[in-house]
Amino acid sequence: MTTAVPILIVDDIPQNILALEAVISDMDFEIITAQSGNEALRQSLKHDFALILLDVQMPGMNGFEVARYIRSNPKTSHFPIIFVTAGMKDLLDQIEGYETGAVDYLMKPFEPVILRSKIKVFKELYQQRKLIEKFYNNLEQIVEERTTELREANITISRLAATDELTGLANRRSFNECLSSSLSAARRHNFSISLIMIDIDHFKHVNDTLGHSHGDRILRCFAELLTQMIRTEDIAARWGGEEFTIILPHTSRDAAAALAERIRTGFERHSVGTVAIDLSASFGVVELEENDDADTFIRRADDAMYSAKHLGRNRVVVG
């Protein structure tokens, strides 16, 4: 279905407007009329006109003044204007008409065939402009959609690059980045920070006797347990294999040890599937000391964890 093209006819004499309407009534225009300069300006702000047929000699504001106002407004400056008048017989009047920004003029009484030929050109130009605008609007929408998709894809890629595929926790690379920034913040703002290193006991035996698929289920269950027990600001990561670690900002050694004990007992009571199996883990807990860097901080937590394993496993050792 073709949309009617809007055109504005401006003349202070109603009979002149009717005469113009009669000539173009079958040309699929949406005809808007105005009988004064002020009304013409109001209508020009409400519609996107393909063409304005504008009388020059009108009381109050004449056609030249109307044309200048239309040309001076960025919203309406692109409207083509044809003067339809009996008052532009000498060259100076015609020059003034063109200087206001008019594209053409038509003398009264006009020849209907000439009028129809002239406005047909502007109707086609308007339709072409609308097609171009539609194309660019669609193009902008496509670009915006693709940009959003790309942004979301980059977020997903970044998340996947920082996530352990099996457990959904932070991976070792992400842990190292988070630890570095966390230690920097702790020193800058002078707050305590603790670290827990964890190793699931006898995990090789689980894989050897029950298979790797069951071992993977245990790792996922343990990761879910960590996620449930830590705070939003804490960072749990899979360090590698059956080893895990937790960064605890604003947390003392004692508070970290208490959390480790809750995780230990929670894991001990945990069941994985229908196979009966004793589950336990060994924990090493340390708090950041003045001379620590990232490497010594991790090493001390790792040493405490291995002490827990050497002391019989299934326990928390504070370093």
C-alpha cells in the first residue's frame, strides 16, 4: 500500500486553494492547507512535506517572509518551495523569490499540465529520499544490532577465557589477575586479606576406582559448595586438578579459618550421586603479611595445605 505524499498549499484565498487541490487531487498527495503565513509555519513543523506551494501576496506575513523562516529552521530547511502567484511579473521579484530559497515559481493563472509536471518531480524526489532514509535507518539498526551482538560476544569470550570449563569457577589465569589487584587494593587501603588453598583428599583413588566422569561430578559439586559458602566479594578459583583456592578480602586469618572449617564439614557430609564414598579435603589458610608478594602469599598457603595433608588430611591448618 502506497503512503500518500504530504504537500502544503498556502494561499489566503480559499478559492485559489480549491483550484490547486482540484488539479492534483488524483496524484496521491496528502494535501495540507494554510491560509496565512503563521499557519503555514505551524504546519511546516508538524509534517515532512514533499513540496510547499506558496502564495506570495498574503496579508500579515507574505510568502517571501514565510520562505525565509522555513529556510532558517534546520527542521524545515530542506522543504522545496514553489511560489504560485500573480505578483512576480518583473525580474526583481523573481530574483527575490529565488534568493529566499524557492526552487521554482508558477504564475497565475497557471496551466494545470505544467503544475502537475512540476510537482510530479518533487513527489518522486520525496519518495526517493524516503527510500534512502529507510535504507539508512535499517542500516543503522543492523549496525547497532551487530555492535550489540559483538559486544555480548566479547563479554562471553572474556568470561569463558577467565572461567574453568568444568567447574564454572575462575581459572588459574583469572585467579592470578584477581589476586594481584586484590593485594594492591589491600595494601593501598590497609585492610586484611586472607587466602585458602584446598586439595580434595585421595582424588586419584576416586578417578582410578570410579572413573573420571565421577571424579568430574565431585569437582563440580565441590565448586558449587564453595560458591554457596563464600561472599560476593570473595573469589573462588580452580587452581588445577583437584586443587582450589579462595581469595578473601577484608578477612582475617581467624575468619578465613572458620570459613575453611565450614566448607570442610560441609564437604564431608556431601553426597555425589548414588555411589557411597567418603569425601574430604585439606585446607591451608594464611593472612597477608607485610613482606608478602603474590608468590610468597600463595606459597605459604600451599605449604599450610600440605601440612594438613601430612597431618592426616581432612583438616584446616593455619599458616
